[in-house]
Amino acid sequence: MTDDPESARPTPRFGAPALDQTRAAATALRKIAGLLLAQEYPRPSVDELLVRCAEWERDLTATAPSDVRPRIGTDAASGGRIYLDHAFDIGSYNPAFPEYEFGSIESERASGRVNFPLLYEGPPGFVHGGFLAVLADCVVQHHNCATGPAGKTRSVHLAFRRPAPILTDLTFEIERTTAARNIDSTVRLRFDDTLLCTATINAVAAAPHTLAGARSDARRPDTPN
């Protein structure tokens, strides 16, 4: 199977793009995790899943670097792992992060949608508040890196208004102001016309090439087993 994500690298770069395989696996793992959480009794298919996972873990351990430090800056020449792009769409390749989709991105404002699956549940039927903070930080970083200047998050403050339902299409809006080396962003999450929470995020404005991901090592040639 061929997979050459380097040809689709964004400019400027904030780390290596994830493999298509990794993105597909993230989607599958997120779905499986949600189904596991909904089971009330042991199932033979879960026993089989655990056996296969143990096999896959052994196989992937054999090809993963033993040094798990990211190849960044002065460590780029080391034998560590590749650092994937954490500026855009982290949830598309890492199932621990929520997925979202932008509808529009402009310099001072942006908007999009998100739908939290079951594995992000906190209170019954609602999103855990910590994941709302993660979403806010992710979409603001995405907005900053897409339009410039990029930013290094300095503070995140979240004000809850109403519980955010899981398995429901929600919308977010971002308003941003920049001054000198300061970026202030406000994120509002809504269900229809109901405001669910507001996040205010302050970041230090930075040139893209000064961010850690910009100093990451490129993907190295594959080594046959």
C-alpha cells in the first residue's frame, strides 16, 4: 500500500501530515470505542477484538521507534518518532481529540460545526466539559495557524451556560483580535440558537517558523522488515 502524505504538506509546515491509514484508523477506533461503551454484557466479538489487538500491538511495536521523543529541533537527528501536525485537524488522526469542520475562515472570524460521539460523554447524554476546552483550543489554534499570525496558547477560560449534548450537530463561532504580540479569541458553542458555552483564549503571537512543529524532522524512508 502506498501512502505519500508529504506531497500534501501544508505551507507553512507545523509537523508532518498523518498517514491516510492513521486517519482511517482513528475513525474506526472512535466508532469501536463508542460501541464498547454501549455494551451491557460481555460479547464474544470483544474477546476476539482483544486477541487481535494484542497481535497488532506486537506487530506495530516491532516497527515503532524505541525512542518515543519527537524529532524536533536539536533532537531531529535522533532516532525518535515523527511529530505529526498539531495545528490542523488533530482529531482526524488522533481519536483522543474531537473532530470538527470549518465552514468559513477569515482573518478576524471563523465558524464551523462539531458532533461529539459517545466516548466524549461526561454527564448523562452530555459532553464532558474538559473536551469542550480541548475543542476550543484546537479550533483557535487552527484559525490562528490558517490566517496568521500563529499563536502559542497562554490561557484558556471556559464559561458554561448549558450542557452540550453528545451525538448532536453543534456550531461554533470564533471572533479574534490581534495587537502587537497578543491574540485574543472568543469561541461560542451553540445548539441551534442556544448558547452552550463561551471560551476566551489568549495566545502569544508568533511567526510560524518559530513554533516547535516547524522544526520537526521530515518523514524518513521506510525500512523493510
